[in-house]
Amino acid sequence: MSTQGEILWVDDEIDSLKSQMLFLKNKGYTVTPLSNGYDAIELLKEKNVDVVLLDESMPGLTGLETLSKIRSAPAAAGGDDHQERGREHNGRCVGVADNRLPDKTRES
């Protein structure tokens, strides 16, 4: 079965994103969930993915710190440098999101 692409989703609250991951899987994407930036960096040494989604507010390495380390690390075997690969394939990207709710909403 052909896949639309492979997504690495890194979020310390990954369990709360099950419905979004199921949606992407039903659309034909392969989704690999991880709960921290350290594991993401290690995985990307061994495996290439099409898109990395990062939560900005994670304990340990934040999403931005993880992004910086991903960009400076060598890609997995058979892949080019992460920055070059993004340009070469016209659209591969690494994104950082902060999905926290505004403080007012959290209090309810």
C-alpha cells in the first residue's frame, strides 16, 4: 500500500492528539508519534521522514531547540542534509506549534 508521506509528530502530550493522528492515517499518511525532542533526534539519525511536527512547549528540549538540533544533525543514511533535502524536494518542512489554550480557557 502506498503512503501519502511519513510524518513524525513530537509532543509531550501525544495521547491527546490521537484523533488528529487517526485522521492523518485514514488519509494515507504514516504517523510516528514521539513524546520528546531527544527521541526525535535519535530517530532521525536512523530514518528519514517527510514532515516533522513539533510542540513548542515540551519539557527538556523545546520544539525550537529540537528544530535547531535536527537542522544541524546529519540525516539518516541515504538522505542529504536536512536543510538541503527540504529545498531539493520543494516543500519538506519542519514545523513548530504551540497548541496550548489561552489561560482563560484553561481555568474553566
